[in-house]
Amino acid sequence: SAVISQKPSRDICQRGTSLTIQCQVDSQVTMMFWYRQQPGQSLTLIATANQGSEATYESGFVIDKFPISRPNLTFSTLTVSNMSPEDSSIYLCSAKFADTQYFGPGTRLTVL
Amino acid sequence: AQRVTQPEKLLSVFKGAPVELKCNYSYSGSPELFWYVQYSRQRLQLLLRHISRESIKGFTADLNKGETSFHLKKPFAQEEDSAMYYCALRITSYDKVIFGPGTSLSVIP
């Protein structure tokens, strides 16, 4: 199995600022994913991040707003840029390992 | 378009009663389906996948391609089954997983 950790676990931010969320996997994985879970909603895929290539964004999500880095096979970051209250959500990191998708504990973001 | 639906947002059953959480999907390719569970204050975790045809914690799910369904069943619900359940579909051409809206299961003692 793969164990995924995220930092920070939660944060409260001011409108217009940016937050970078870090995701660490204890195994080398090719594919990592970032999801958003808005209050009372299901998980929505933001982007797929493969090491060595540009992230692939889903419809409705753009790189300028959610830049992603994937510097190696165990680490990724997601930045939420120029935040507004609508960005308040739980952000989940996920990784595919041995044909199973594992999830991090999530980062709970509140934007004031 | 690919889509996963779970018609029940909330489902309450009594302990010992059978439980069925419904899931339907829309996908033109060969489907690969999963059930994920999220217990209170815990992270999302895989419960079972259709290709394994296994029973986990007494739960089973059968893929019905004719009805495009993947319902989750358990013959006798336990209190510890209370959780949020998500049905998920892997889009094999892009190797990404999309989730249904989820069903919150509450088992009444």
C-alpha cells in the first residue's frame, strides 16, 4: 500500500493570497492526482500530475489558478492562487500505487 | 459523457437489516468500478473493486453492464458500517477516477 501525507492539514487564509499544499507519498508513484471536495459535495478531480510532464487539468480548472508541481516520484504541490471565499474546500491528494488509488487526509482550506 | 450517479444522499437502516447502496454509471468504454468509504474523521479508503469480485467487511458489489449498475450490498448491517460511501469509475483511456455524489449510510442500533 501507499501512505500519503499532506501539509498543512488546515489553514485559514485571507482573500487574494495564495496557499501551497504539499503532498508526500511513501512510495514512488507515476500518477498523482489532486481533488477538491467542497462542503457537502463529492470529490471533483482538479488535475492529474505525472512526473516529468505538465499537469493535465480538468474542465473548469486552469493552471494559473491551480499551479501544480511534480518534481519527483514521491512529491507534489498544489497552489491555490488569488484565493476567494469560493475556494474554501477540502483539497485531497491521491496517488495510484499497484493499481489502487490511495488518498491523503486532506487539507481543509477556509478563505475569509 | 462519463458520469456516476448515486440516487440516495442519505440512507438509514436498522442494525441487522439488509442494506443496498445504489450506483449507476454512464461510460462508453469498458467500465472499471470501485466503492470507496469514508468513516468519520478518517481518510477516504478503497472498499472494493468489481474486478476483484471479493467481499470486504461483508459487502459485495456486482457489475451489471446491462443496467449499468454497481450496487453495494450487505445482508446484515452493523453500526460500524455508518459512513459515507462513494461509487467511482475509472476512465481507462485517461487513467483517472471520477466519483459519484456519495451516500451517507446511518445504521440505527
